[in-house]
Amino acid sequence: MGQLAMENIPRSYLRYTRRKIFIIYLLVLLTALLGIYAINAGSAELSPAQVLLTLLGKAEGRLNIIIWNIRLPRILAAVTAGIGLSVAGCVMQNLLRNPLASPFTLGISQGAAFGAAVAIIALGAGSTHSTSADAVIINNPYLVTISAFVGAMATTLVVLFLAQVRGVTPEAMVLAGVALGSLFSAATIILQFFASDVQVASIVFWTFGDIGRASWRDLEIMAAVTGAALLYFMVNRWNYNALDGGEETAKGLGVDVERIRLTGMFVASLVTAVTVSFLGIIGFIGLVGPHMMRRVLGGDHRFLIPASSVMGGLLLLASDTLARTIVSPVVLPVGAITSFMGAPLFLYLLSRGYGKR
Amino acid sequence: MILSVDGVEFSYNSRPVLRDIKFEVNRGEFFAILGNNGAGKSTLLKCLNTILKPQTGTILIEKENLFVLSRREVARRLGYVAQRYESTRFTVFDAVLLGRKPHIKWGTTARDLEIVRNVLGILGLDEFSLRYLDELSGGELQKVVIARALAQEPRVLLLDEPTSNLDLKNQFEVLKTVKRAVREQNIAAVVVMHDLNLALRFADKFLLLKNRTIFACGGMEVMTPENIAGVYGVPVAVERLANIPVIVPL
Ligand SMILES: Nc1ncnc2c1ncn2[C@@H]1O[C@H](COP(=O)(O)OP(=O)(O)O)[C@@H](O)[C@H]1O
Ligand SMILES: [Mg+2]
């Protein structure tokens, strides 16, 4: 019997890993189905048949414009941004050994938004207006992204510095993140008062995000950076697994902890910066996605990284579709929806965290 | 000789913790490090694994200078189990598979899985293999981290108080497993121990640390009542019981 049980370990182990892969595929399928639904849903009534014809390139002009220029970029932007924010959160939680870490809770998104606002308003890389249809227009996406990245990295360096200080608890680090986030948000709003117009609509963009803002060109940049980051994170999946067991264990397993932490935070900040540049601040996706998947699949980054990514894409697509349809034709800010989802989880983690330590 | 340490000195910031450390460990040896709490045992073990970098001194592993090797190369030669470790949301199998990390290039091979299965069997962990670490008892978790170090297939095992959470039966099983691995694979184990009687049972050589440096180092002959009393500050007698040496505080 004992012999038999031993023989079976690799087989049951393989079955168990196949189950994880199956769940990831299932999430991909769900995202695709939701994407098709989301193309249909909205103020302009479309039928699935019309959508199919359009995607195959066999439809008349008005449909072409709605689907190719409005719906499709929006859906792809939601999925791409969701992937980027969620995987950034997943890796940050590991690197900082802090379950409360994410681009939003550490203030990195807010830092990026300030950087982007500086480029758009002060450096002339775009313009802001008071109508929600064109609240923020980006003319030079590269300058905006670089400036956002500088803002994100500034926050990240403060976070990394705090992580080095002995005895800083995860909760204290998030408190520092809240302070930094508020500071940058305030700076972003003040900056807008110095701009030519009074831009109420653009304030919404910077604080709650707007996925409908992405053009095909923006989408290409976002997808390229997110894809490269995902690849980098997957290459390092064993390093992250080792780090989960503690810093000394990781070093004992041959991980250059300082280098992995610095480069990982750098890449995660870059993904955050690109997303925030084009879509504004969307909170909590980087917290909810990884935590859901860690519960379901465990902490093994071989599966957690792809699963968190897909889950993030699915969550943001679902949030945006809800934001567009719940009180149609009014479109709610997507960040408001994700906050309703994320804030309760955040409070739960906080209370549980205090109990454990 | 598999490990050779000479003139090692270490300070945390400017507080000296180790000075003038010099000893050698041979193949097939179970080498115990003994001393009071705070004597610097864990610090010494971390220096041996370059987690901490000594300010001066040399450490050679199989005649290679440890300080010129990369982290990964060090990890292929030395397996380290810290005194404290964290329970995570990993299954036992995946946690032990992590021990293969220094050898893995991109993905795990059938050989990696086979090694893990084998180690789990030896330590009697097979029934837990798909259980999450945060659902294990302290003793089970301790066996998992030791299993990980064995799966690493190192030339030298560095274990920091590996039996502190184990019951009597498991203390013996784990130390026997380490001893057998050392003999069969002709490697070495450097083990920080707090139980003197277990050390007497399993170790071939002893290093007694006191006042930041070596008080005595050698085979059974250094485990005299005078030396032990000198290190621990407690008078003891060394007796034989059923032909097994035991240390009794007086
Ligand atoms: N990270 C650290 N920073 C500063 N001092 C330390 C650190 N770790 C340990 N020490 C000090 O170094 C001495 C030796 O510690 P340690 O090697 O853990 O002892 P042992 O394992 O023998 O109980 C102790 O006085 C301890 O307080
Ligand atoms: Mg110790």
C-alpha cells in the first residue's frame, strides 16, 4: 500500500497541475465569451450576426466604425490593462513580501498619473478639455509614457527604500502608499488649475480611469509593453517561488534577491505607467486578481502569473462592460466599479493580516 | 576535505560577532556546531552560504573559493535550511521541487520529479504531497524544508537547528536521514544543534563556539565535561548509558 501510494505521487501531481492549466484555459474562454458579449452590448443596438459580419469585414460603414473604432479597441484595452495591472500586483506582492501591495495601494498608479499629467499639461504632449468625450487628448504617447514612468519610479523608489528599513510592516508600507498616492493626486488636480481650461471631465479621467480613451496606437504600445513584461515575469517565475519562502531561503536557493527585486519592481512600474498614461488610474485590479487566483491555484508562480493576468483582464473587461451597460446610455467611470470590488477585499486582507502577525 | 574555513571574521554593522574562525570539514562527516544562544552559530552558517559576507577570511568548497562563485553556483554546492522559515500557499510537492531550482534551466524534468518523489518517500512525507504548507504542523513543515535541501543535491548541507520542532521519533528519523545521505553520497553536513545528546549520537566532529570564536573543535575527545562546562557555563558529567555517551547537567 505504502509502495503503491509512492508510485502514484507523480501521477496525482500531474493531474493536479493539469487541473491548474485547465482553470487558466477556462478563464481565457470566459474572457473571450465576455468579449463577444461586450461587443454587442451598448447604446447602439447590434445583433451578434452583425458583429460577426463586421469582424469578417463584410458590413456597411456605420457598423464598421462602431465596432472597429469604438467597441473593439475598448474591449482589447480593458483586457490588456487588466492583465498589466494584475500581473504587476502579483509580482509586487511577492517582491515586497506584502499581500497588500499593488500599483494602486502603494501609490504607484497615482505617481504615474501625475507624471502623465505633467507631460500633457506642462510639456505639451497633449491637451485636456471639459467635455467627457475628449477630456484628455494625447498627441505624443511616448513623452506621456516616459513622464508617467518617471512618476511611477519615484514612488517605487520610496517604496523600495521603506522595504529595506527593518521592521516596516506591510500595513505601514501601505499607509505610506496612501500618503504618496494622495500627494500625487492632489498635485495632479492642482496642475489642472494652471491649465487653460477648467477641466472637470479630465479630473474624472485621472482619478477613476476611462477605458474608452484608448486608440489603436495606444493599444499597440500598451500591448507591447505588457507582453514583454509578462515574458520577463514568466522567465523569473522560479525566483519568485523561492522568494515566497523568505529572503534567506531564496538566497540559499541561488536567487540574487536584490537584483530580482529591483528589476521586477522596475518592470512592474513600467507596466503601471503605460496603463495609467492611456487609461488613467484604475484601482484594485492588481489586488483582486492575484488574490482570487492565489486562493484557487495556490502560490506557485508558474501558474499564478498567467492565471492572475487572465483574471485581471477578465475582471477589468467585466467592470467596464458593467460600467457601460448598467445605466446605459450613461457610462460610469470604470475605477468606481473596480473600487466597489476591491475595497472590501482590501479591508478583509487588512483585518486578517493584523490577526496573523 | 570538502569545506575549509580560515580566518573568518564577521560584524553586523560594527558589532563583531565572529572572529578568527578556522576549521575543516571532511567528506562523509556530520559536523555539529554547538554553543549558547547568541554565540553566533546562525551567523556562521549564513557566512558559509554567503548569505552574509565575512569582512575577512577565506572559505573553500572542494578547493574553490566560495566568494568568486555566483549565487546559483553556490546553491548547487551548498543546501541551506534557515532556523526560521515561512509557511506559504505551496503544496508540499511544489515546495520540495523548489529545491531543484539551482539545477532547473527552464522547466522541470522527469528526473526532478523523481528526485522529489524519492525524498518525500524517505522523509515519510508522501501522504502530504498535495497538502498546502499552511495546513501543516510545525514538525511536518520542518521536514519539508529539510526535504527541499536534500532535493537540492548539494555537496554540503547546512542545517540550522533542524530538529527544534520535531518530536523524539522524528528527531531521530531526520538526523538518521541526514547521516545516511552524508555517508551514501559522500557529502558533508554542517548542523547547528542545541541538543547536546543528539549531537553526541549523530555527529562525527564538534565545533564549540564561545565569545565570538572557537572554544574547541575536534572529534569525541573535545566533548569533555570541562569543555562543555566552559562553553555553556553549567557543570556537567559525561556518562555512558547502554554504551551510549550522554551528557547530564549536575
Ligand atoms: N541581523 C542582525 N543584525 C544585528 N545583529 C544580529 C543580527 N542577527 C543576529 N545578530 C546578533 O548576533 C549575535 C549572534 O546571533 P546568532 O548567530 O543568531 O546566534 P545563535 O544562532 O548562536 O543563537 C547575537 O548577539 C545577535 O543578537
Ligand atoms: Mg541561531
